[in-house]
Amino acid sequence: MDWDNARIFLAIYRVGTLRGAAEHLEIDQATAGRRLASLESSLGARLFLRTPSGYVPTPAGELAAAAATQMEQGAEQLQRQMQGMDERLCGVVRLAATDITARHFLLPALHRLRQAHPKIRVVLSTSTQITNLTKREADIAVRTVRPDAPDLIARHLKRLHTGMYASKAYVKKRGLPDPGTGLKGHDVVIYPRSVSPSKSEQICGESIAHASVAMEVSTGLVMYDSLQAGFGIGELPTHVGDKASGLVRIWPQRAVPYDMWLVLHSDLNRTARVRAVADAIIGAYEAYEPHEAHKANAPAEV
């Protein structure tokens, strides 16, 4: 089975349409169709039923998908291993994180990296979705969740905290909420369940059962802007909220800890450019000093 044809077949199998697969692979639709026809001809089997709703795999297609997936995994492993032998401080490193992490930690670190190693080009993707490092969706990720996959390396960066915030104008108009009331009589800004199931029902451990949801946002920076605009009460990292001149900390004694992790694939751990980016990020977190009240809760570095 030719790998070039197989990867196009896999894209069609996963997306379900010829057009969608072509767009995903950044090739034209006619090329995708020819490659699929060539693969079917070489195998002597029809791999899809063409239906009005899309391409449906035949039994032969299901068997081919299993074999093509193994080919894909082998190709990805070979690519990672070849990258792992690269000792040059140049080239592309793909980095994934949330937008608020990028703004407050990564961008300053990457700016310093740029001064030291100008031939390293970082492709920074910001999203709340967890990227698949095994499939090389990114080379490095900065996450709040420690992975359990055996092929990934995780380094603890720092224990941080979140707090409750609202704009000064909101507090002046609506007052402060009472603990234990489910934020009754107040408006809140929350994350949707698809982004964070727990944060769609509470803010810093306080139920929002009696609050009015003014806005649902999917990223930290939009949360920050919504609170600054006076939409209501919401949750922010304390290193962000405490420095915001337009915000008021609600119940300063309440802070919920969370841990930040740097994650990369073990095959890339010795790639010079990946290591340089990882070290720059580690240095940025090591330089950050959390509020004194939070230091006692910090775990040992691993």
C-alpha cells in the first residue's frame, strides 16, 4: 500500500467527504479522487460506498483503515525519531497553550528566546482543546492537566491559583455576594461545559445555582475582557486578576490551586530547538514568584 495514497484514504475515512479530506490535506479535490481510485485499483477492492451524505467505508475499507493507521503511526514515529537526532538550534517548533498562558508567560519567554536563537521559529497555537502530541499536532504543550500517556514527558512548572473577580463598576452597583448563597442576586461569567465541566457550575468552589449567567466564554482572555466590561463575577488566575486595575478581588481569602505542566513527546526531548523552547518556558515559570499566602500549598518540583 503506497503511503501517499494511504494518507489520503485515511483523511477521507475520517472526514467522510472527498472535499473535506482535500481541504484538510491542502490538496485539490481532483488529486484526492485520483489517489483514492489508484489505491482501490492496486488493492482490487472498493473502499467506500459513495452516498449523498458522504463516503461510507465498505468492509474492505475498514480493513484498509486499520492497516493505514499502523502505517501512519510508523511514519509519525520515524519523523519524531529523526527530529530527536537534530542538534541544530534552528527550525520550527510548534507550541500549544491557552491564550491567557501565552500572554502572561509564554510571549515574554519566547521574546527572550528570539534574542538568543533567532533561527528558531515558534508556531504558537492557542486553544482550550488538548492537542495530540503523539500525532504531532504540536511539539510542546503547556497544560493544566498532567498526561498519563507513557510516550509523553511531563514537567511540573508551577502551582498557581484562581480567584473571583468583578469590575469596580459592577461591585459599586451590585455590591459583594455573600458566601454560601450560590451567588444569589448576581450575574456571572462562566466557561461552557464543553470547555470545563466543573467551572460551568461553580466559581472558585462557590455554586452558581442562584446566579444569573450573563455570558459563557471559551477562553481566558475573553473571560478577562468580559469581567473588565462589567458583565458580572468570574474566575481568573490570581496572577492576572490581581494586576488588573479595573477589577476587584471577591473574597480574597478564597483561592483555588491548579498546576501547570510542560509536556513534550519523549522522541523530541533531545532535539536542540525543542529543548531550547522548553527551557525558555521552564525559566519563565521558575522566575515567577506566587503570592506569599499561596507558597505553602506549592508541591515539590518533579
